[in-house]
Amino acid sequence: MKRAAPIPVTVIGGFLGAGKTTFLNRLLATATARHAVLVNDFGEINVDAALIERHDGTTLSLSNGCVCCSIGSGFLETLGRLLDGGETFERIVIEASGVGDPWRIAEIALVEPDLRLDGVIVIADAKRITELIHDRRVGDTVRGQFDKCDVVLLSKSDVVSRAALHAARSAIQTVRPDAPVEVLSRDTRPDLLLMARSRRSRFNAERVEEHPLDHEEDFRRWTYRRNGAFDRSRLAAAIEALPPQLLRLKGTCRVAGEVAPLVFQMVSRDWSLSPAVGGNLDPGPIALVGIGTPDLPSDADLEAILDGALARALVA
Ligand SMILES: [Zn+2]
């Protein structure tokens, strides 16, 4: 089915925990157009898609794999269903997985006649990006995400010093000297930013060189499901005991003494528990997905650590 005008596509990329979903929610909250949102989670549970707050369009999730290096598996079918499904929307936003290469996904929009690539936005965590760019294990993936992006947005700028912010900007510019790097503040209007970018035509962009990517081999995912609840103080201790190879852990959990399920987020060793609002997360007891480097310890070792954080069952 050929459309009257191609639909603009924006791809949002950025490493694990950079703040892509937060940015996307802000974008949707201020949007005037109807959006179709596609969210790719590398983990088995579609945490990010579930955290997308209600909006006027549709949200589709692609979990358990990275669509940038396995384009054939599910992504094109999902996109095709979206385009042929009869639902009306004015823009498509695709959230790449935290290990994915956003440009690889953007290339789809360059070749699909019903789509028009509007821009590639990469979110970079101001607190971590300098270290990540130089990291021995993940640096290649992180640097590759800046490839051909239109703009880099520095997130979490309010928790770093001016010097650190400057260092983050410099580190990004060593990889992409020509890319604009903007600080994402509470006042940034993401929709205006997108419109500003969309005036640039991307059709003269040359295709990326064909270097094979396999994020399935570069990263390992792990899923942790339990009935019951965490004990908050034991959880803090367990997180300290988690190996550094575990880069990200997120999902929902029950915590002893709390009535509602909570959203758990961990990036590096920074973690938080917050109320689940707006999205449609599984209210089940504990469901977390972890993403780590290939040398991540065994599932059993990781499970033993988190099992130590479970609240002891109450004896009736
Ligand atoms: Zn990939």
C-alpha cells in the first residue's frame, strides 16, 4: 500500500541506562502529532515498552534481541504491520536497544518508500559517557552509536559538575567532531528539537560501511523472576555484591512493606526504586532483566546474589 506522503521516522539511540525511555516519554507528553512508538529491548522482558506512558498513538515492543543486527527477525514484520494496519499516525519513533546501533535501524527508513528518515538522536549520560567511550569492553559499541547521528543530547546534566559536563562534551566530540551536542535540561522541549532537526534532509547520507555487527555475541542478557518480595536493606547489600560485568538491571519488583509493585532501575551501581506510574508494567512479583558483557558470571551465581535479597517468607 503506497501512501500519499512518507511518514517521518526518528530513531533514538544511546547506551544502556542513558535515559532513552525518559526522553521518549517527555517527547510524547509534549507531542501534538499522533505517534507510533517501537521500542526494542535487548532483554527478554519488554521493560522499556511497558514504561512508555500512555499516549495518543500506539506502542509496539520488540524484546529479546537487538533489531539493529537481526533486522530480519520480527522488526520488518512489525513495521510492515504498522504501516498496513490502517491506524493513522503522523510520526514513527523507534527506541533502539541500549546496545544497538541506531544508524543501522535508521537505514530502514532510507530504503522504505513509505518512510522518511527524520533524524537520529543519541542520548548520552553526562555522568558516564566519558568513561564509557574509553571503556575496553563496551567502548566500541558506545562509539559506534554516535555514527552519523544528527544530534547528541546529554542527559542527567543536573547531577554532574560543569567540568564533568565539559569533559563529556569533549569526549563525544573526539568521536563525532561535527555533531551538535546539546544539554538536555528540564526546559528542553523535545518536540521542538525534533522539528528543528527535521528540516535537514538526510537523503544525501551515504550508507554505512558494511561491518558485521553481532550484539548477541557482544552482550549477554539475563532474566531474574521470583515470587515474593525483596527486603529493601538486603537488596542494597546484594547490589553491592553484583559483579561489574552486569551493566544494567531493570524491571519490576515487590518490596516487603510496600503495597504496590515498584520499578527497579540500575545503571552501573546507581540504582533506584520508584512507583510504577502511567505505563503498563507486569504487576507480577519480581521480574528483572540484566544486560552484561559476555564474561558475566553464570545465571546461577547472579541468582544466588539476588536471592539473598529476598524477604524471608512470613510464617502463617
Ligand atoms: Zn544490534
